[in-house]
Amino acid sequence: MTTDKKVAIVTGGNRGIGLAIVKGLAELGHTVLMGCRNVKQGRQLVEQLSKQNNKYQQIIVVELDLATPKYLLEQMSLISNRYPNVDILINNAAILTEGRFSELSRAQFSVSMQINALATFDHIQHFAKAMESNKYGRIVNVSSGWGAFSEGLTGPAAYSISKASLNAITKVAAQSYSDHVKINAMCPGWVRTRMGGSSATRSPEEAATTALWLANLDRQGPTGQFFRDKQQIEW
């Protein structure tokens, strides 16, 4: 595990697991671009965090709205113009649409696929190009056991299908770049967030541990794999 100072970007970084990852990366000394839809609220949050720990002053808010593909591509280009060498990418933002397949509308399915899978596809294609040129990159896709064929795809239909697609993107993308760019997926478990609810068994900080490990893998670290609690699991 390497902790040399890097530039990292975290989607959905203003709350829950994403915020725990942002804070953890900043504590390791990285410059962290906290992606969120509401920049004003994000900056207010960072201002509060910076009073708690001066390492959080390395958190910079960037606008990322994953729901609109054209707008998202423009936002990523703006980020790259300002930060041409993003070393770490954490694809964390997600949406949970409840309901069985028979009850799912096409519109609901489309939104889930866009936010949970297609936006990650765009992020990887955009940022991995520079990572490949720089011969260094760490990409972590926050997935779910509900998206694992090995665990039966038992979650809400749109969520399970979109997370299974995210897993496929992870596997195929990892095969498309050199070993300098490591691309892995992880399952955070059942986490006390707005999505997971207050009854969940894990804190965001506990969930973030595997993401932080994957974000700082050394040269010999794995790529194209799926992890839970730093242990490889089946797709």
C-alpha cells in the first residue's frame, strides 16, 4: 500500500460512504476533489471539516452531476483542465430504486443505469487515459453484493442490474489498460447511510476501509477483482 501524495476524485463525496472516503484520503495526505451536485453546500461542509482537522483543507469541491451525460462530460473536462493528473478515482455515487422487475418503469431503470453504471463508464474512459500515460492510476468502483451473480442478484431490480453492469465494466476495463492502472470493485456491506438506513450494521468509516486500501495499492496489487473487507469475493 502506497501513501505518496496523489490527486484523488470521489463521486458522491459529500455524504455517507463517499464522505468517509474523502476524509480518509485527505488524512493520508492526498489532495481530494469532492464531487457533488450542490457546490455551495459542499463548500460549506468542507469549511466545517477544515475546522476539525487541517488536513481537510486539502479537500476541494467540484461539481459532478451524474444524471445528465452531456453535462457530466463537460464537468469532467473542466476538472481535467484544472487537475490534469488525477491519480485516484473513486466511483461512489449511486441511486437505489426500490421495486421488483415487474414493477419497474423504463424511466426508473434508465436513471439507475445512468448513475450506477454508465457514469462510471464515462469517468473511467475519461480519467484512465491520463493515468495510462502517467503509468499510475487507481480506480475503485463502489458496487454491492446485490450486484453479484454469485450472491443471486437478490436486491431491488434496477439496483441489482445496474450494479451487475458496474461489475462487468470493472472487469472489462481492467483488461483494457496496463497493470499501471488498477481497476477494482468493492462491496461496502450494509452501511448506516441515507440509502442503508439507521438499522444497518456498519458505519461509513468501516465501509470506507476497503476503498482506501484499493485506492492506495502498491505496484504488486490486484486489478480486475471484487472485494469485501479487503478479501476477494466472487462476481
